[in-house]
Amino acid sequence: MIAEVIVDITNSMVDKIFDYYASEDVTVGQRVIVPFGKRNIQGFVINLKQETTVDEEKLKNIISTVDDYPLILPEHIEIMHFMVKKYHLRFVDCLRLFIPAQLRSENVKPLVKTYIIVSGDPQKFKKTVRSNAKNLLALCEYIKPNQSYLKSELVSKFTQSAVSKLIENGILRQEKIEEKRTPPSIDIQCQKHKLTPLQQRAVDEIISDNSISLLFGVTGSGKTEVYMSVIEKVVQNGKNAIMLVPEISLTPQVLSNFRARFGNNVAILHSGLSVGERFDEWRRVLFGEAHIVVGARSAIFAPVKNLGVIIIDEEHETSYISESNPRYNTLHIAKFRSEYNNCPLVLASATPDIASYQKALSGEYKLLELPKRINDKPMPKIQIVDMLSEIRNGNTGMFSSALLFELDKCIKEKHQAMLFINRRGYSSFMRCTNCGYVAKCTDCDVTLVYHKKEDKLKCHYCGKRFKALTICPQCKSTAIRNGAIGTEQVVSALKEMYKDVPIFQMDNDTTRTKNAYQRILSEFGKSKPGILVGTQMIAKGHDFSDVTLVGIIDADQSLYHTDYKSTEKTFELITQMSGRAGRDKVEGKVILQTYAPRHYAYRFIANYDYKSFFDKELNIRKNTMFPPFTTILRLLFSSQNEEIVRETTKLCYNDIKHLRDEYLEDFVYLDAMKSPIRKIKNNIRYQILMRIKHTHENEIIDKIYKICDKYNKVSVFVEIDPQNLS
Ligand code: ADP
Ligand code: ZN
Ligand code: ZN
């Protein structure tokens, strides 16, 4: 037989499939060792066939198989082919997604413990032991018939020789047992609610066929209960489920909820696991010991056989799109898998992606709505506060009088408040208020971010650190200001005002260490009254019953970000953040501080009117021909040598202009330019930007890949609908 093998070498230009002779016992998906050049290396069998076009003398034998079971499912091989074609990826890079790195590099092994089972009668044997053999006598006394003990425990208490003696005499027997490492969770009671009629309808609709559903349910409408019931039904029918949640929402609380309901049948896959945990959870899925996978983005690649449903919670989240190699969109993979397995796919959100909602309206997705909170609990009232009028009235601080009033009330009533600092596309920079000089990175040409704790300026693209400014290098003035409001500033102001109230800060700086995120949340949960100040990290999914006030310090920051999606993202962030308030008995309130109180986004946000917002936004996109009406493509060229990048970009641009002539109707926009961030790690960046209609999209993209393949003197990336154009 002939096997097609992907050789597993990263950092190499080799990305071909090679043929080898294989013996009869080799199966598709198995890991093998093959001769390659002068070395023997690892590879994966992705196909078996009878014939090859390779010369017989050149064909070599597979040396050996590594495991006695396949690591890659036939479905995975299909997905790889799909990804290689769609995203122009290399097989080896895709491979990474399907098999944990630790397994490929053999850095982690199953955790095997040796147990001792008492199979004979220790008391009877004891009578034959000499009285000076103290350890042996004590061991005979300690062990009880038919019990089992950890070998290491007995050895450390009674010595190796005593244990060996009893094994030799058939009193003890050894047994090796693999112990699975499981991610920690908290012990909570599982309350299984009786579904409301709307929830029940959603569940029934989802499992009735294999279509794609958009579950559009406001915050607190009981979406999680719907997921659980769907999964329960699927598992009862002997099938398996994948449930994806944004990494940031994968709190121990969420995981414990699933554990409480489904026990050991749930495997958890996300980046916070230890190497051993991830290895064991992954194998539990592969071997069919766990039928439900709950995980972050990459769990879409889990080795689940016989899928019965895929659920994507918070489907609007941009974290479902991988922006670094291997680039992919989780939704594409989910659609592929649901088609392959003929199973339903559920996309769920309180603020669906504009494109998803459009598909639901057009009938491509099934629209399922949960328009009200459970028990008809009201949505918190959102009050828009005009910060310009605050300034006119003499309040130049960062808190409006309305927010101060509500904060006081909340603290007095011993409730909790969350204050949200909108940091999307925004950072705290240093500026000279005399001449307008702004501190930038010398290597990357981006604005430096001021870190107050270390009193340093940092470049977020290359990590370089600079001294904080005290004198302006341009005009020598000392009127240096820290550009805008940051979490720390808000926290210190609050600490001045409420000396006895616990105040917590949650942002990238305070959550760098493992578990910090969880620790802050659990401390805050216990503090009544208490205030949590944070970036978008605090906006998602948390269910604190005593939060009655949400304050949005400067809502506009994300609105003016240079991104066509900035209004949509602002709508989504603020709606999600507002959803944290009033989830239990006491009604919630939201104070939204803005310098643009008449912006249409705020009007719709305050009325929880997603549908009108959608109409308005879609209309704008249509008039400007932005997605979902077109696809944005960016070709990114970079190299240390500016001359060569510029030249390459120009040549490629000419090729693409010819392509445009062929597809004049489809190109809405095409231009070449320097990238907004001109330099990263001393690499000069140029780009070609285009927007094309969907009509011949795949054809055009294929041709663009072919064009790009010609230019290999610089690095060229093709980005489809990039989330970030910096
Ligand atoms: P969402 O995910 O839509 O924001 P959740 O699933 O967190 O909403 O549900 C909000 C709250 O309502 C939770 O505390 C949940 O336990 C409760 N809940 C959900 N379904 C029901 C039900 N059918 N009956 C009573 N309470 C429910
Ligand atoms: Zn200056
Ligand atoms: Zn830099």
C-alpha cells in the first residue's frame, strides 16, 4: 500500500504531501516515523492508496508507527484540505490546530500511577516473618486484604524491600492505572430549570433539523439553559456536542455549571489549562470518554466524532477570528463540520453580528428570539449624560453629577457597582499640551502607551520601553499630560471618595498572572458594597446578582476608532455592559457618559432597539459598500528593506489592476499605500487594500493567491475581512 504523509516540520518551506510504502496495519490519521532526507522525522498519514506516480526506486518505507490508534479523524483531514484551499495555508500549520503541541513534541506523557493491591493474607504471612524485620512486620499490620494502596505511599512508609518481599510472596500485586488530570472547577449545585415556552420552542426548533439557527436573546433571557437542554437531547441520542465560548467568558463558574449538569461527560479545552490537563482532556475526547466539549475558539478542532450539535455563544465576538497564522474564521470551520456531520449549528448573541442578523432575516439562518429576560425582569434603564454640559456647569472631573449621585446611593444601599472604561482602540498616551507633541515608538511609529505603575512608556507592538516624558523634546515645555482616562485614574479617584469600600481594578495590567482574573472576580462577588472598575473584560457574561449600577465613563472612545465596525462594536459593548446590571431582585441602572449625546448609536442603545440600529447601520453599509455587502481584502507586504517592499507592492498592485479589469463589476475599491503602522520590529509595511462584491469572490481570491505566490522576496499576507487594519 502507498501512504500519503504530511511531514511534521515547522519553520521550513516544505509543505508537500509525500508518498511512502506502508504495511497493511497502517491506518489513515496515524502518526508515523518516515525517512526524510538524511533524518527520520514524524509525519501523519492522510491517505492510503494503491498506486503512485513516484518512481519505485525513490519510494521509501514508513519506518514505524508511533501510536496504535489514529490521532487525526478522517473529518479533520477534510477540514485541512478545506482550510489549505480557502485560506491559502500550509498543511503543517493546520496540523497544529488538530493536535496539541505537547503531544507532537512528546513533552507530555499520560500520568500513570502504580497501585498495590492486597491479593493474599498479610496476617498469615506475618507469622512467618522474623521479629527483627520491623518494616516488614509493620507493613503486614498496615495493609488490609482486598484493599489497594498507592505504591509510592507504601514504599515511603515501609521501604522498597519490604514491599518487594510481599510482592515476591504473592501477598501484593502491582497494577498500573492511568490517572486523568482534570481542570479544576468549583462545587456548585446544578439547578435545572423548567424551560419557559419560548426556551422550549427554541430547543425544539434547533434539534428539529440540521439548519443554522441564530438564537437572538437579550442578556439574562436564559440562553445558557437552552444550550444545556439541546446538548442533553443530543447526548441522549448517542451523539456529541461542541460548545464554544469566548476565552474571557470561560470562567470556572461557567465550566462548573456544565460539570454540575453533565459530570465527567464534559471535556474542557482552553489556553488556561496546564499542559497535562489539556493532553488528558483532548485524549478523553478522542477516545470517546467525554461526549461534550466546552472550550474557546480552538475547541472547534476537537477530535469529536459523530457530532450532533455545535453551539457558538456570543457569536459576534471578534475573538472567534484568528488573526495570526494559521488565520481562520471559526464560523467557517463550524459550518464545514455541521455540514459534514449533518447536524445543527447554533449561533447565539444578545447583539448579533450585523452579517448574521442579515442572514437570519433573509432566511439563510433560522431566527429564534428570546426578547425578554427570565421572569419578565426589566432591562436596566440607560440614562445618557452629556459631558459637555457637565463642563459648562463647572464639573471638569471624570464623573458626572448623575453618576456620583447613583454611586452614592448604590454604596449606601450596600449594592455593587461596575464602572466600565472603554478601551477599545484607545490608549493612554503622553502629550505636550503646549505644542501637541505625542510620544511615539522609534521602531514602530505607533503611539506609546503610558503605564503609571512603572512610570514608563511602552510600545504595544514591539514591547520596547521608554522613559516617561517630563520635558517636551520638541518645545521644552513641561506641560506634559497623560492623554486620557485610564482604569488606574478612576480607581485612585474612587479610593479618595470611598475610603472604606473595596475597589477592584480589572484590565490587562492586573490580570497578567494566572488566576488573577478569577481572584478579582470572586473577591468582588463577596464585597457588598463593592466597586469593580475595568475594561471590556468586565462586560461579558458575568452574573453578579447584586450589581445595581453600571457606569460607562467615556462611551465614545470606541466610536471614533478608525474602523468601519466601530459603531456596531460600540452598540455591542455598551449593550453587553448594561446587561450586567439588575440581574436579580433589585432593578438596575446604567449611566452612559458621552461627549456626543445625539449620536444615533446611543439613542438605539438606550431603547434596547437592536432592530432599528441594524436597519440604520445596514443602510450605511450599503451606501458605502462595506461588509456585509462586500469583502475587504488586505495584502500586507513587509521586509526590512524598504526599497524591496515598495517595489514588490507596486508590481503586485499592477497585477491586481489587471485582475480588476477582468472583474470590473466586482471591484468596489482598490488602492496601494503604506500601512497605518509603518514599521513593526524594524519591518517596513506596505499594503494593498480592496473591497470586492461577493458575486465572484472565491474566483477572485484564488487568483489573488496565485498572484501573491509570485512575490517571495518579502513576506506577503493575504487577509480576508481583517478585524484590524493597523
Ligand atoms: P443569558 O445567557 O441569556 O444572559 P442566563 O442563561 O444566564 O441568560 O439566564 C439568566 C438567569 O435566569 C440565570 O440565573 C438562570 O439560572 C435563570 N434561568 C434560566 N432559565 C430559567 C427558567 N426556565 N426558569 C427560571 N430561571 C431561569
Ligand atoms: Zn511641546
Ligand atoms: Zn515599537
